[in-house]
Amino acid sequence: MSGARQERARQERYGQPVGPGAVLDELSDQASYEAEFAVTLADYATVIREAVQGLTEGHDEIREKELEYRSQDFPRLLNAVRRRVEDKVPYLTASLGPARKKADAVIFRLRADIKKVLGDLRRCRADLKEATDDTVYKERKLAAEKERFQRLLDLPVTVPDWVTRLTALEGDLLKAIEAGDDFVAYATLSEINRLYEEELSIPGGEEYRDVLTSQWGRVVVAQKELLDVKRHAAELASAVRQLEELYERLTADRVAELRRRWEQALREPGGSGRQ
């Protein structure tokens, strides 16, 4: 509810006369609201018109393509080709004679090989994606371990800054106590404790070398893990390329590949039949 309406409602609630100024303000607010609402409706109407236009164009295109497709009668044409091909089955069966079993075996073997290569390719691609994602994770892990190591290396420089900062806060604490500002003193003490508990974490002088060496060891391990996963990803990428090339060779011209295998089968011991 607008301010003018709220004021008028208050006046009416308490039996106060509603002045012309309040009525004018309310009407102005209403006019402004209706103007904004009209703009919103106009924008919405534009969106609706664009959507309707898009749907109309899409509907017209669907109808056009439907008529074009139906006029060609593709199912009839394709079925006619298949019937003509099937008419050749008796001739080819008689022509191949006993060699038909060998021919069927060659065809089945190629289909099985293609299916296996395709399955291997899909699995290899999935493994490659996993290795690629793992590489990104290992890179981030190595970067984090290096950052921790660098922070430890920088302690001789950063710790004096902490001493300066905490000493300054200690001075603020003492000043607040001397000024009798107990709350500021207590808040300063709380901030000092928070810094010690949450942000300031340093090893003792005797522990520093051990902590530094330990973190360096984690950096080395992270580097080794990254190298391993990168090598694995490279091997998988190579395997994917080889499988893609094999799949392309087997499927680019299947009849030519079948002929090559058929001729090879005929050259094998016991192979016989017509080429």
C-alpha cells in the first residue's frame, strides 16, 4: 500500500476528515501505478506476440515439411528397394552354395568387431574424461600444497608483521583500560584472542624445520600424483585416437572391408568358394 493510501486509511480509521491533499496524493499514486502496470502489460504483450509469431512460423514450417515428406512417399520407395534386394537372396544362396556359412561368418565377425571397438571407444572416452577431471583436481591440489609451503617459507617475513599487529592491539587494549572504556577494552581483547585462535598458527622454533620438510614432502607427493594422472590421461588419449582410427577404417566402407576379409578367408587353409 502506498504512503497516500496508508495515510487515508489511518484518517478514516480514526474518524478524521480526509483532506483533498490526501485524495490527490492517492490518485497520483494510483495513476503512477497504473502507468507502470500499463508498461508492464505492454512489455508482456510484446513477448506474447513474439512467441505467437514464432509458434506460427514453426507451425507453418511443420505443415510445409509434412506435405513435402508425404508427397515423396519415402517409406514406399525404401520398401521397394528392400524388396528388390531380397529378390536376389535365392540366387546368391545357390551361387555361394556351401561357402555361404563362411560368408555369414565373415559378416558376423565384422559386425562383432565393430561393436566391440565401439564399446571399447565409449569406455575409453569415459575413462579419458575421468582422467582429465582428475588432472584438474590434482593440479589444484598441487597448487594448494605449494601455496602452503610458500606460506611456511615466508614465516620469517610474515611473523614480524604479526608481532607488530598484535603489539598495536595490545597498546589499544591498555589505552582503553586506562580510559575506563571497559567495553572497547573487552572487544579488543576478544579480537586478539580471535586472531590467535583463527588466523595465527605458527610452529615453534624447533618445529619449524620439521614442519617445512613435511610440507615439502606433501608437495612432492602431489607432483608425483599429477604426473601419474597426466601420463594416464595421455595414454588414454592415444588409445582413443587409435580406436577412432580403427572404427573409421572398419566402417568407412563396410563392403570393401568385408571383401578384404572374405579374400583373406579364402586364402586360409581349407578356404574355398567363389570371389
